[in-house]
Amino acid sequence: MAILIKGGSIQTHEERYVADILCEGETISAIGTDLDVPADCEVIDASGCLVMPGGIDPHTHMQLPFMGTVASEDFQSGTAAALAGGTTMIIDFVIPSPQQPLMEAYHTWREWAEKSCCDYSFHVAVTWWDESVSQDMQTLVSDYGVNSFKHFMAYKNAIMAPDDTLVSSFARCLELGAIPTVHAENGELVYHLQQKLLADGITGPEAHPLSRPPQVEGEAASRAIRIAGTLGTPVYLVHVSTADALEEIRYAREHGQPVYGEVLAGHLLIDEEVYQNKSWEFAAGHVMSPPFRSLEHRQALWGGIQSGDLQTTATDHCCFCAEQKEMGKDDFTKIPNGTAGVEDRMAMLWHEGVNTGRFSAENFVALTSTNAAKIFNVFPRKGAIRIGSDADLVVWDPNGERTISAKTHHQNIDFNIFEGRTVKGIPRHTVSRGYWAWRDGELHATRGHGQYVERPPYPSVFDQLKARAEQNAVTAVDRS
């Protein structure tokens, strides 16, 4: 059925203007005033609201098997919660076990994701290396629309990628036109500090940030960026949480290196003091990696957004309930790492970003949708309001309010890191590829409505890299 979004102001990453939007089928068919609409067209009243591209969360973990358990949020519940929060697409992660073929893991995740309520895509992690991994990467790029590969520099003795794997995989990404993404923490240092803290009898959640101090992120960020720079590849750093890592990104970008930085809403807003709380359950509920940081680092991250050195916002949505967190009751290293946020990211960023004057509504759209669409090469199908773009839209009420709580959220977890915060600026309606999934506080998400989104290789940054490589080509010395 056709949908007409009427009476609102269209807000993109570039401009704001008054117009109506007609959605027919799964795409936007007309933008303007006094549109010719079908007789049976549904009408969404957007009076007093902004109409923006639906959010894209480029970092989620639905249904993830991790640290001896499985995340409580599956692809159906997690994507439904995303729609309630104004997000219409997620990019999740296929994470093969060491020695597991990438294609085998990919097909497993695709099967899990078939019940998604909103559109989805995948980064695929490289957790080990041999020629079969290289071949599977090519298959994923050419046949399945994967254009990004994840590398964990943390989690020693599990999924950590050592330097030789980083070099091999980054080089293969360059050949295939794919972007390497990196979880930047020095896994060797983290492991060493974990063992030292346990030996000293510090076993509670307060040890978690002590085992992952800012330096371990700064060092790993520097190493990943320099490996990428040496090979001539772009690189995307996920969940940047420290001034240390941000400085490495800024330095590289100032010297012309294509480095992208992602920041989580939680890292902008939650203080490391949560780990000192007397309630073990409360402190453990905040255990994620990297951990939440001090005010100094959070202020630096806001500055990184304002300067453009951090381009995207995400959640690292990975839910574990209290019973699962208790696996680490006597050993903080066994607390499953992860927190929720896919439903709250956009409202928290509007409230704390736009309402405070930290950034504009145009910046908000870029940070929550358009930049991710551009970096991962699905713009203007996603992240845009244009004729022919997917009808992924959120009607945003800048004056609407709600109080965030685990008792009322749609996320399948018994804890919310933003518990009790009242936000001004909320999604009033969410349309996912022409389907009206969130209607003024009521969720109408449909299992299986979400479709897999293929992402072509060679986003535009590779044109720059090709020209640079040709300009700096080396030749052998003729000594005849």
C-alpha cells in the first residue's frame, strides 16, 4: 500500500525543506507538494515533525554466541527494537570460530537473520588465516555483497587476530575493494593485566576498566592505522572510546590517510564510575569492551564528532541478562561483555547532541545514517531521501518526550544503561522499506520483513587510493 508522509519538514544531512513524501512499494516515488496520490494511500501526519532517513546502526551483535553463552537478543526482537527507536537498518557481524570456514559461519548467520524485522547486512570477522580464508573473502565480496571485514585485536586465546593476520587480511581487502574494520585493544596487554588483577584478588567488575586502560586502545589504534597506511588501505575503527585512539585517528587524517572512526552513544554519555557501584549486578550490567571512560575521554569524543574525525555512531548492541552476567560472579574476566542500545541511540544523541547545541540536525542525520551509508557503499539507496531511495524513513518529533527504562523498552534485556533518563526528541513513526512499522508508540514490526542488503565493493575512497598508488609507484633501479 502507498504511504504519504504529509505536512513535515524533510531533514537530510545537507538541508531542511518543507515537502511531502510519497512511498509506493518499497521506495520513494515522489517528493513535493500537492502530490498526485493513489486513492487508497495511507497518510502519516508529520505536522510539527522532521522527516529524516531511517537510522543505520553499523555495529550490532544479535544472537551472538560469546563467552560461553548466547546474547539474549535475537534478530527478530533486536530489529523490532531498532524500528521502535527509528533505526531501519543494522550491520551485524559474522564471527567465525578459529579455524571455522568463513562461508560456513556466514550461512549460519544468514539463516539466523531471516526473521529480521528491518533490513540488515554483515561485516565478516577474520579470526584466523590461511589460503581458504583469502578465497572465502573473495567469494563473500563477489557473490554475497560483503564489503567489510572485522578484525579483533583483543580476546587473546579466542578470536584475536595477530599482526600477521592483520597484514594478510588488510592486503586482501585492498585487492577486493573492501574496508577492514578493527576492534582496537592490545589483547596481550589486556590478558596480562587481567591475570595480574586476579592474582591481586580484584575479581569484581571494578577490575574490568583497570584491565583495559586507555593506553591499550591507543596502542592498538596506532598499530592498525600504521599497518593500513603502509599497505595503502582504508581502515575503520569501531567503538572509539579514548582520547588516545582519537588522537591517532586525527593525526592520520591530518596526513591524508583515509581513516574512519565510530563512536558509541554509551561511550559519549556513561562514566567509568559505574564500575564502582556497590551493586555487583549494576556494575556488571555495564561491562562491555572497551569499557566506559572518564569525563576527559568523553569530552574528547564529543570533540571528535564536532571536528569530523569521528563519522558514525553505533551501539555495539549485545545483550546479556543478569543471570548471564553472573557467570563472572567470582571472576570479572568471565562476565559476558555487552550492553544494549539499538532502541535508544538516536533519541539519546538528539537529546544530548542537538538539544545542547553540540551539533546540528544535519550533523545528526549524517552521524546516525548517511555517513554509514556512504562509507559502506549503500548510499543513496540508504541514508537518503531521494526519488528511488528505499522508503526507510523516521518521522521525528523534536518536542516529544519519553523516559527510558528496562521496564518499557522493546529490547530483550533486563537492564538499560540509560535507565531513568528522560529524552526530548523521539521517533513518532518509522517506515521500513514502505512498511509502517512504528506508529506513535505502537510497534507493528513484522518477522521476516527485513531483507539482506548487499553492499558493492570499491566505495569511492578506493578511487583516491588507486590514484595515490599510481602516483607513488616504485620501480627497480636499472643497473645494466
